[in-house]
Amino acid sequence: MKITVLHLIAAIAIAPALAAQSTPAAPEDSATFDPEGTAHITRVVPMPSTISPEAQKWLQSLAQQKVGAPETLAERRTHTDAWRTMDSAEARKLYPVNVEETTTAGVRTDIITPLSGSDGKRVLINLHGGGFNSDSGSLIEGVPIANLAKIKVVSVYYRLAPENPFPAAVDDVVAVYKDLLKTYPPHSIGIFGTSAGAILTCEVAVRLKQLGLPLPAALGIFSGSADFSRVGDTRQLFTLNGLPGRLEPVDPNHLPNDQYVGKTDRKDPVLSPIFADLHGMPPSLLVTSTRDALLSDTSMLHRAMLRAGVDAQLVVFEALPHAFWYHFQLPETREALELMAKFFDDKLAP
């Protein structure tokens, strides 16, 4: 089988201290194209001067990481849990909040409340990232937004694939939302998430519309996708770390099995909201970056929303990879978190 992909080789500029060392000559820029349009590209990509020194240092560290063998699911969950625990502690140190572990509508949740300044009349639902098969977000996403926006956040630990494929996660979030409607009017509720959580945010909104339930006041779709039936261009270009790491291009004519999708039609309008009627969707903020593997997917969803008349904003950060706002050492992270928080503060009514 011939896999139609776009090949990219990129050289990331090394630190000045290392520049004097002998290094192999970098390949020259080139591009050739097969008759059907497949591109074979070599590009030399210098370290961008358009991002902060902290971001430059981080990109350099990513380029120096060794690429290991593919992880098993158990290994992925173990490593993700350890990383999440560490970064959640950092988030709580930088953005102090109260956290209560509980259940909502039978679903495990964390209730994250600001230490001060909240009127208690508004609430956000946070849906974590992690590829639908692990939890890489939770407190990492919910804590800063609760602190900055002064709004309570309910972080949902929805059921994971492969044990629980679509629509289990959607059903869990809908149950939490319906429970919150008993206390909060819809114009005081928002939903947001990163990566898998961003995808789930849009899926839940479409499902709520199907059910005839009142929609929330705002959606935050941070590095997401709305189409499981096709592969966006940037997924063929970038890894989760941008340029470094293992790139796993996809044959667009033979999509691999997806444990979250399961046996669902990939064009199901809840699974892939780009095929849904998006008219009347809540005001939405979409955030991505130019080395994000889901840049194409996020921008295509934004265009679909605009075509449907949705009040949708798209913010694209420079030169950073997928979900960079998990990394609190970056000035760009603070900027991203503040604009996310301001969006919800502006859109949710007291």
C-alpha cells in the first residue's frame, strides 16, 4: 500500500554556545511533487526570533529529547498520570484555588473554586485532554482558569477509551451539564477543554442541541478538531512536539482504527460536529498555534462556525506546538490563559 503523505525534514537552530561546534551541513531547501500532488519537502527551519526567550529554550529542549519506542496504553497512562500530578501541583502553586474531589451526576469531578472574588453565580465545565485514553489535563487546565476568571470550574473525569468508546464521554458530560442546570441558568455556564477535551466540548454542544436542552453561554475549544473522517494538513506535518519527535503520517484513504470512534460512523454529526448544523452554537473561542498538529482542524472548525453565523474567535500563537499552555514557564502561556479567562468572564452572565 502506498501511503500518501507529506514528508518534512527540519533543522532547528542550536544554541549559540553550541554553534561553533562542527555540525553536518544542513540539507538545502527543496520540494518535489508526485503526479497526484504528494509533496516531498526538505526545509531548514531556524529557531524563530518571534517568540519569547523562554519559548525558544523550550523548543530547543524538545529537539534534544530522545525518541523512544511507542508506548503501550498502560505505559502511556502511567507516564501521563505522573506528569499530570507534577504539573497539577505547579498549577496550584502558581494559581491558588480550592479543590474538592466529588461526583456530579454519578461522574467523578473536581470542584475548583477561586480563593476570592467569585460571586458563585457562574460555572465552567472543564474537559481534559489526553487522547481520550488518558488524563493529561484536569487540574492543569481548570486551576488557572478558575483563578484568573474568578469562576468556579467543574473538571470532569469522563470515561476513557478503549474501555468506553464514543459516546460514553459525551454522555458523562451531558449528565454533568444537566445536573448543573438545576442550580445555574444556561447563560451562566461555559464549557472548555484542550485537545481531546476541545473535541469533546464541541461534541457535547451538538448533543445538547439535539436533545433540545438550552445551550451554554460559551465554548472554549483549545487545539481541537471536529472531523474524524479526514486528516488535516498539519497532522501530516507536525508531531505533538511540533517538529521534533516521531511523526506518524496517516494515509487519508485508509484511516487507522480509532479506539474512541469505535464502530460509530466517522461522519456522525456528534462525533464529527463539522457535519452538524452549527447554527445557534454559543460564542466560541478557538486557540491554537502554528506548530500545532491540530492547527488545520481547529481552523477548519472555525470556518465552519463562521459559515453558520456563530460568534467564533480564532487566536493562533506563533511557532509553538500542541497545547503549549500546559507549560507554565512560558510568557505565551500566561497570555493564552489570560485571554481564555477574559473570554469566559465576558461571555458568562452573573
